[in-house]
Amino acid sequence: MTDEDITAQATVFFLAGFDTASTLLCFASYFLALNEDVQDRLQAEIDLVFDDEVTYEKVHSMKYLDMVISESLRLYPPVIAVDRVCEKPFSIPASGDQPAITFNKGDLAWIPIYCLHRDEDYFPDPERFDPERFNEENKKNIKPFTYLPFGLGPRSCIG
């Protein structure tokens, strides 16, 4: 890689992370302002975990903060949808009275993340801000591939 290529890639990484983080902070702050009980519980966790220094390990140990962030990302993911081009033929089996869905090489698949996150089949009362959806007990009940704030797999968001 040339110096110009490295500079361009570093710029993309910086901008991708900046936009994602700033959007998350805006919506998380908004939800905390609207939900005083959540704000109080998060403040209690902050007071418990931090003394005079902030470390990666301390931030990483904050379970309730992670729940608040996850729920904020569920309601307002960084992108509302992603698309992918099918690299080889693939079929999704039939379900109930729905026919199988077949993709051919080159077909475009569009994944509506915003809609998945607000589908009451996957998230009861989907418009309500509820960090408890992401506690240890409830998190394991989230159906795979229904919570995708950053996409999934090798082409997930770098931000």
C-alpha cells in the first residue's frame, strides 16, 4: 500500500467511527433524558464502578451501560438497512404457507435493520425504550439475526 492508500483508509476508519459514536451518544442521551429511572440506575452504576480513574476494564464491566447502549442502537441503528450481492445461488427454505426464497448469483438482498429492530414478533412493545431487553436473561432469547445495529459477518460496519 502506498502512503496515500494508508491515509485514505485511516480517514475512512476515523469517519466511520465518529459518525456512529456521535449518533449513538445523541440518541442514548435523548433516551436517558426521557427515562429518569434508567438515568438514575445508570448513574448508580457509574458511581459504583468509578473512583478516581477511568480504565477500559472498568468501562467494560458496566453491564447496565451496555444494556442502555444496546437498546439505543436497537431503536436507532447507525444505518437503517444494508444490502448485499449474492455471491452464489442460495435458497431460504419455505416457512408455513410462505414459499422458499431463492437467490441467484448477482441478486441483491436488502436487509431492513430498522424494521427488524421494531418488529413486535422479535421485540415485544418495540417502540418502548427498555434496556432490560439486553440483560443476561433476556439477551439469550433474542432471535439470531434480528438485532443487527452494525450488520453481521465479514462486511459488518467498521465504525
